[in-house]
Amino acid sequence: MELESQKMRKLAPELDPLRIGTGWKPEDLGKVQVLIESTFGDSHPGSGHLDVLVEEVRKGIEAAGGHGARYFATDICDGESQGTDGINYSLASREMIANMIEIHAGATPFDAGVYLASCDKGMPANLMGLARVNIPAVVVPGGTMNAGPEMLTLEQLGVYSARYQRGEIDEEKLNWAKCNACPSCGACSFIGTASTMQIMAEALGLALPGSALMPATSPDLLVFARQAGEQAVRLATMPNMRPGDIVTMESFENAILVHAAISGSTNCLLHIPAVAHEFGIEITGDTFDRLHRGAHYLLDVRPAGRWPAKVFYYAGGVPAIMEEIKAHLHQIGRASCRERV
């Protein structure tokens, strides 16, 4: 089959010289061309490290015989803007990022895409964008930040602030918490919207198995990024491997069952229906209600549990959760859990 990128080269004679001027080598022009979309930027810890992962993706693409092109549409941080008028830009940013992904891919066709994001609006935006673009796709979740000393994580800052206001701790202790709650890059280390949406990307079958919520500082994440690049090149030459071919209503049902098992963020009721809509699938609150009934919460992870989010990866991640769900559904005689990974 003829690659879409090569069809475009025949139609647009200016394309090759413009890419050579961007740094492409002449021998790169005839390779599988992979769009690398990320929310990299200095906006917050969940995106500040993605450039490193982008370069690992490029290495994987090159090793598999393709060529990767970097595109960026950075996101914002709800944590930085909450409680201010800035939060009004939050949900709108999801739409803007999805729009930019569609624009990037629509203006210059690619043969496959790798999508990197970590956080609240960046991850659902990339899922929406890749559905619109509908070229073979792999998602790379950006992972989760480390916990600070005394297992301090960001969601505890509200407690420290309240204790300071009540006079129970001094300003020095409050400042200690502020300086240590985010000791590394990655999504906030609890099952908030960022961690939940990373898990949803994997549960939908769009990220490599086991990749969600890996510690963002782990060398293993670099390996997953390279493997994602390699996989994108392979998918580009395989028939019927576009997101629209593999993501179905059953995929979303599986993801919602995982959402129940992890006690995922309620913001999924905003994001999952929006992502499904881009696939031409209708998901409503009733869908969540139907699938959540009888489901069991399986994690002891913050904010509902004791442990930081990165332990989810070490405990087996999404594959382990899916196995637990399958066992539970088998016991109660239900058949709505369908294997996706």
C-alpha cells in the first residue's frame, strides 16, 4: 500500500525542499513519516519533561526505519490556576489542543502518530485529537512525579495550609511542604484527573500495556517511549490499525470498568464522553452508572488511600487491574469485560 505521506509528496513539490530546510535529510523523505505530538512546555511538571521522551520516541522511529517530526501544543495546569479566574481557561484548553493536533496532521499528512501527554486536559485532548486524525497511533503517558519526604504529595497542601491558618504549624513548616510536594517532573502523585486519564489511555488500548503511571524519572519510561516510536512505524504499514478500527464501544466499557476499580476522577464524566464522541460513540452518565454498579474499588492509592500513585505501576498497573476485573466479573456471571490489551 502507498503511504499517505508519499502521496502528498507527489502533489506538493515544495514539500521536500521545505522539509530539507527544517533539517530533514533527503533519505528521510521516502520513509514512514510519524507525527510526534506532545504537550511539552514549561507550564507545569507534567509537561516539562516530555521533550526528553519525544527524543526517545524519535530514536525508536528511526530504529524502525521511519522519520519522526515534532509538533507541540502545550497545556496548562489546573493546580496553578484553581481558585482564580484562570481556571476558566482549563476546559477550553482541551478543545484548543485537540484542534491544533487536527490542524497539524490535516495540513501535512503523516502515516502514523505518537502522542505524549500527562495531565488533566492534555491527555484527553490528545485522545480527542488522535481520534479526529485517525492515523495509526500510540500514546505515551508521561508518568507520575515522585513523592516528597514523609511521602508528601501535592493534594496534602490544603491540609498544611488549613493547619497553618489554625495556628497548628508555623510558616516554616508550611513553606517546607510547598518546597517538597513536587520533587520531580510528572503528573501529581495521586489518582486525580491526570493519573486517571493516563490510565484511561492504556485501558482503551491506545498506550503500550503497563505504561500508565510509571514514575516519570524512571529509565523504564525512556524504554517505553522508544518502543512506542517503533510500534508506530510498524502500525503504519499494517491494514485496519487506525484508532477508529480498534476503539469500540466495548473499549470504552472496559475503560469505565477500570475507572470504577481505581476510583478514578469524576472529571472522566467530562472527558470520556468527549473522547467517545470523536469516535462516533455515545457515552452518557447512565453508561458510567450501569457499569459502576457492583464494581469494586481495588486500589489503596491517594487521595482515597494511603500510597502515592507510582505504586500503581509497581503493583502491575492496568494489566493487573484488568485481570482482577475479569476474575470478579467471571465470579458474578457477567460478560461485559472484554479483553483489549
